[in-house]
Amino acid sequence: MKPEIAIIADDLTGAGDSAVQFVRCGWETQLYVGGSKEAFSQPGIHADVVSINSNSRGLTPEAAARAVASEIRTLKAYGVRHLFKKVDSTLRGPFLAEIEAARQYWHDNAMAVVCPAFPATGRTVEAGVLLVNGVPVTETSAGSDPVTPVTQSHIPSLLGCSLISPQESDTAETLAEKIRQGGHTVVVDAVTNQDLKRLARAIVLLGEQALPVGAGGLAMAMAAAWAYRMDQEGIVLAVVTSQHSATRRQVRVLQERGGLVMLPSLEVLNNQALFNDWKSQALENCRQVMRTGRHIVALLAPEGQYPGLSPEMVAWRLAQFAQEIVNTFNVKGIIGTGGDGAEQVMKALQATGIRLIDEVSGGVPLGTLIGGDYAGMPIVTKAGGFGTEDILIQAAENLMERKFK
């Protein structure tokens, strides 16, 4: 296995906190204490991602640049396609020298896209200034660091480059174009994880010459964006049989955010001929979703009762149609909401169990199917009353932005 992605960090802990973000997105990841030559001298690297410690935090700018250049030459020789340059989230170390070396040696005309924001740890970039819990970084302990004191909070001034402050209306596409026009090095503002997610998608659109430079926050976003890009695009299918009011609100939020919700009536579900006609139109609706770039489709059980139509039969009919959708389209994952519906979907797909991997949030597990022709299909299961109003969207994003074996 050849690594697709390499992380170059200036110290061991940085190599670790960035690497773990890729692990969380399903990438097979290995961390090496030494450099890339040591890593590739091993009998075999069985990893998608390698994280390398250049051990350059305390070096002079010239020595740090040489260390980074040496690592990149080795990584390129072994066919690494994507590079993430990990920098300190408080700008410590030979920041400029390492970024310039990485950019110059990575690709001809490479673009360094710099954003050390890490919202989970209080780091944000606003108007080009790195803030730590709202305070400019030079006014924190990093400013008086005895080894590598930080003397500049305004990152574009430190790097001598342009600044991009995305607008709320910017998409990944429009942001990518702004970055493309910004020069060989740009700093991009980011306050939230959503800002970083949009930035990561923009970087992916720019191609392999784009060099993301940041800390754990951008590493997390890049891990998801590269996983999504490298796999064939498809849809996430939710089968919702729960009648819980919380679930119904979650479906409404899904629809408001652009998801396709397909709701057959009780009468249709009770009549095979009517149901067949409804399914034909529903499949066409799925095709339209694929063409328009939307990626979430929900099959929703109707509320109420109908003479001779049991809840079990409703769940089974929806599960059978879910199987037809799986056979017709590239389904990247399934969300089963309501125990009866999730069980019937597994039966329709001839699955005998779930290999648990993670959870989307508390009580909402994520895994892959065991057994049958669809073994390995990613699946999320959720009880009716569990989850926030946007939990279906969160679940879909987990399925779309994760690398599954």
C-alpha cells in the first residue's frame, strides 16, 4: 500500500494531533518519530496516511527549511499525492521558513493555503489575526515562550502574503477562485468548524498543487474532504419508520437543508400496483437528486393507520424499496431510524450484524454491515427519540466524509 497523504509536522505531538484527525475519518494512519526516510525504510507501510516529524520547531529558519525540503523530496519519490503541512497553532517556531520551503519543493506553482484555526481549542483566525480564546496570540504565553516566542499575531504580516476573509455567501467553489487569485501564499480566516470544512473543500477543488497549512482543525477538515473526493460520489439513504415527534422534526430539518424526502401514502403502501407506480416515480426523483448535486434521500413511513396494513408491513415494504435503491444507485451509506425499519433494512440486505466503528453522537452508532452481498456497506442506526434536530444531516456527513474499508 502506498500512502496517499503525508503530514509533515515540526514536532512529535503536532504530528500526532493532526494524524489522529485522519484516523477519525477512517484513514489507515501511521505516525513516525523520525523522518520520511526512516518511515519508508520499514519492511512495508500499510497506511493511507503517514505522519512525519521533521523535528524542526527549535531549528534556525535555514535549518528548518532544509529539513522540510528533505522530507518532501523523499515523500515525492514514493508517490505521495497530497501533503498537509502541520504548523503550531500558536505560530511558534520558524513558521515562515517552513511554509516557504514546503511550497517551493512540493510542486511547481504550488499554493500555500494557511489557516492555523482550531476552534475546539479556542484558536480562530479573524481579519488575519490569530486569536486564542479571543486574545491575540502575542498577548498569550506563546508571546513569551522562552525558546520560540511569537512576535506577530497578524499572519499575513508574518508571511508577507494576502488575506482572504470569506463571506457568508461564499461556497467552496467561490472560495477556491478567491484563493487561486490570491497569489502563491494566502491566509484564510476561519472561526468555526464549518468555516474550515468549506475551506478544505475549496482546497480539494484547487487540486494537488494546493498545499494546506494549519493545525488540527484544518487537518480534521482535510481528512473529511479528501475522503469524500477520493471515493466515487453517491447518495446517503435514510429509512425512517419511527413515529417519534423528534424524528419527524429531524426529517423536516433534513428537507429544509435540501434533502429529498419520499413519503408514500398508507393507501399506496397497501396496494402493490399503486406502490409499484410510486416506486417508479421515486426512482426518477433519485436520479434528479444525483443530477442536482444533492446527496441525501429519505424514505419516510407515513403517520396513521390503514385497515389491514400493519407497521411491520410498512417497514418491510420500505426496506424492500431501499434494497432496490441500493441496487440502482451508488449508495454510500444507510441511516436506519426506528428499530423496526433498521432491522427490516438489514434483513432485506441479508446482513447478519454490524461491525461497529464509531458513533455520530451519543447513542447513534456508526458501523458497516456484516454478511450478505452488501457486507461492508456503512450504516448508522438511531432510535426515534435520539439526536439533535440536525442529526440526520450529521449522520449523512459522517457517511459521505469517511473512508471505509
